[in-house]
Amino acid sequence: MTQDYLAFPRLFGARAAATDVTLWHKHNPILPVRLIDGARLNPSGQIWRRFHLGEWEYKQDPETLDDYEARQF
């Protein structure tokens, strides 16, 4: 009977490996977040986060000239 319960999750395919939250990884927040350097959020630029010392830290890639020009049109 326990074998039936163990086989059930495998019906839907293999699970993806868990993301290591202690490393910086891409994040798309719904609400504004506070960046670790205290800067304001930029309309473009990827936001990254990690779990460090018991709390989430966020940082953002700087906007490149190409990103700025692409936003203008």
C-alpha cells in the first residue's frame, strides 16, 4: 500500500532540482522590493535575490545604454 503512495508523484514526471536560495538567482517581484544598496528600483534591469543570514537580499543589474535606448521606442 505504501508503494502506491510513493509511485503517485512519479506519474507527472520528474521534479526539477531545487534552486539553491543561498546563491543569487533571477527574481521577478510583483511588489517593489528593497535593494541591498538602498537604490531605487530601475524600470529595466534584472532583479536578483538570495537568502542570506535569515532574510532575503535583492540587487539589480545596472541599466545599460542599449536597455535605455530600447525603452525609448
